[in-house]
Amino acid sequence: MLVREGLQAYSWPGNIRALENLIERAVIISPGTRLQLDLPSDAPAEPLTPIAREQEARILTQGEQRRQMRDNLIAALSACAGRISGKERAARLLELKPTTLRSRLESFAIDPRDYRPQPRRSRANQTPR
């Protein structure tokens, strides 16, 4: 179905704001110069059952949230070679203030120095075999 036909076929319940919102969304998310419209379905959505709701969005326990946060902090530190503040550093990646990141790292007992690359030993400093 052509976009024009789809727009004309939809019943547009409520008022013109629904059309306005649809077009605004298309302008924001469409790549390039062609608008991609996600036309709403005329059929009302059925309410989700508890099982369907659980399958749609898994709810994390407090422990799972903490593990996820810890893993995310470690991933940011690894990506930034253990550096917290400055341009292209972990705090910026996580959209946190460096002081907030340091506090969170401390609460998880994470040492950012553990994620810095180890210095290469020069041949002059190595002991002969």
C-alpha cells in the first residue's frame, strides 16, 4: 500500500495531533531524504497478559542490576584504558561526572589502574635467559 493511501485509509481517532506526531517522528528517524512512516494499526492493541509482559521486558533483580552496572563500568574502563576523566574517557562515555564515576568504582571495589595497559618491558631491562 502506498503511503498516501495508508494515510488516507487510517481513521485518525482523536485529532490532528496524531498525524502531526507521526510526521514529526518520521522526520526524526528517517535516514536520508525519504520519510519512512510507521502507520498505526486500526486494530486496538490487546492488553498484555502477565506472561507476555514478562517476555516483552525482563525485569532485573537488584543483584542483576548491580552486576550489569559493574560490567558496564568495567567495559567503559577497558575501552578507555583505565582513564576516568578528559576527552574520550570513561566518565564521558558513561555520561557521568568524573567524581560520580570514581564513587561508583569505589563502591564496587574497582581500581581503574587495573584496566590500564601494562608497560612493555624494553630488552635492556630484561634479564637474559
